[in-house]
Amino acid sequence: MTNKEFFLSRLATEEKFSTDIIRTCSADSWDYSPHQRNRSAKELIGHFTAHLDDLIEAVEHGVINHRPMLEFAAPEEAARHYEASNKSLIEKIGALGDSEWNDKKVDFMLFGKKLFALTITEHCWHSLFGLIHHRGQLSAYLRPMGAVQTAVYGPTREQTESMHGG
């Protein structure tokens, strides 16, 4: 399996985990934040969903004009956007040749300033790890928000307890 094939398989797998956690949030609770300096659940969702759109722009235009956050009216809208962006990104990366995937440099711009340049490969892995990190932050919000914890890489405590009759 090539690096690109492995990345695409991880991107496809992570989609369900991400959309499950987005859909677990309710519109009533997605303004929740454990501290005034933390992003709210809504802001975290808008932030990590924007990572996908950044990568689509990288593949299509050779630059990322970073979107710190996308705005959504409700969790379901965010989940649908995530699914559509993830599907588009998988198709676009799948169509890249090996030299584009491995060697093409892409500038990362924030508020009109170039911060750094990485290859598409490096941007993709960096963004996926960032997305997983921010999804993990959101996961820590679920119980305090009154939501059911979602399973990601294994069963939740509640699922484990129910398997043992507890």
C-alpha cells in the first residue's frame, strides 16, 4: 500500500467517527464550552470541518487560504457538509499522480500571509492529525453537554459495561 492509498483509507475510515460525533451534538448544546478560552462544540466542528475544505483547495489550486472556522446553522448541516467535502477530497486526491502527491508544494496562507509551504502529502497528514485532535477535544465535551459518548477506536465505557452486564 502506498502512502497515498493509506491516507485515503484513513480519511474514509475517519469520516464515520467524525460525522457520528457531530450528529451526537444537539443544536441546544453545541454552544457548550468547558471554559471561556476554549472553543465551543460548534466552533470545534466548524474548525475541523474546515480542514477538509482547506485540503480541497490545496489539491485544486495549489494554495490553502486557511479557513479557521466554517459556520453551520445546525449539527446535521455540518455533518452533511463534512460528508460531501470528505467524498470530494477522496476523489480529488485519488486523481493525483504520484509526483503531485509526493512533491507538489502548497503555500499555507492565513489572513493573506504565507505562513509556510508543505507538500500536498504533508498538508494532508498534518490536517488529518489536526482534525482527529480537534474531534478528540469535542469528544471530551459530550458527557458534560449531556450527550452520549460516541465510540471511535473502541467501545465506550457504557458499551463495555453493557457487554459485561453492568
